[in-house]
Amino acid sequence: MAVLESHYPQWQAPVVTLIAERGASPFEILVSTLLSLRTKDQVTIVASRRLLAVARTPEAMLALDVDTIGELIYPVGFWKTKAQRLRQVSAIIMARHGGQVPSRLEDLLALPGVGRKTANLVRIEGFGLDGICVDTHVHRISNRIGYVRTKTANETEMRLRGKLPRRYWVRYNEILVAFGQLICQPVSPWCSRCPVDDLCRRAGVKHSR
């Protein structure tokens, strides 16, 4: 982690919407994270800003009909489903949580379409709470370097919670996402450019550059 963190400022990896922009509200982070699922960063950030310019609160989101939300977020992946889900999530937040995004993990996971990755990201970025956000990069790299041996992202999160020093929990996702996008890519990673190549077990790596 020390080595990766020292290289992190040089990578300038793509930023996913408002998630990494400090000062975003928990609702903005929740919305942008839901939009980012199965969608490229460049598409997500434009769609998120377009939608949040009109609806920055659950109440404002409910004032829009599904078709309008769909027009604002198009062409994110599964935009029709996400438009409906955003209204559902907003309605639940208004009815059960007084219009405020809940900070408890259990409450976040009870929202439609919210998995552990999204819930942890909202807690970390929105509320400043500890958590480990495991996306495809974190799951892949944690197994590739041999730090864990797991089959699913949820399993990886649980293993990391028991093994990864707590001081790294918040930064782990941020650094590994950048590392995974630019260096430790899914297919044919850039091992020749990797600053921790000598520490990596290369589990599952068949081709590298």
C-alpha cells in the first residue's frame, strides 16, 4: 500500500462521477453510484451532473416522472430500469428516513438496487465512516496479488475486513481502482510498469506486458 500510494498521484485515473468529489451529499453519491453500475466513467459523470442539476434531493427526484429521469440519464447502461429505481429509492428515503439517506449499512442495503459496494461507498464518501468498498478492481487485484483467495466480491470484503489494517480501509478502493484501470488491467496487465511486480504472485495471469 505504501508503494502504490506513492505512485497514485501520477496515474490520474478516470474519476467516477461525483463519488470522489469531496463535498458531495450522501444522496448525490448514492445517485451517481447507482448510475455508474455497468456504465463507463465518461458517460456516468455527464449523466450524473445532468440529473443532479435538476434533482439534488429525494424530494426533487420524486417531482420528476420516470420518462424525464430517463431522458436526463440516457445513455447510461440500463437507463430505463435505473430511472424507475431512482424514484423507488427516493420514495423509500422520504417515507422511512425523513428525506435523509441513512448511514446504517443495513438500511442502505434495504434500498432497491443497492449492494454492498454502493452501500460502503455512500458510508465512506457521504458520512466519513470506515468501510471497505469492493468493486471488480479490488476483488481482482486482491486475489491476483495473493492477499486473499475468494470467488466473489462479498467474500473479498469479508476477508479484507479481517485481514487488511484498518488504516487502509478507505484508501484501498480508491488506490486499487486507479491501479486496476491503468496498470493491473483485467487482461494482459502491465507487469513491466508495475511498481509492486516483485511482490505480486500473479495468480491467474496468463499474459502480461
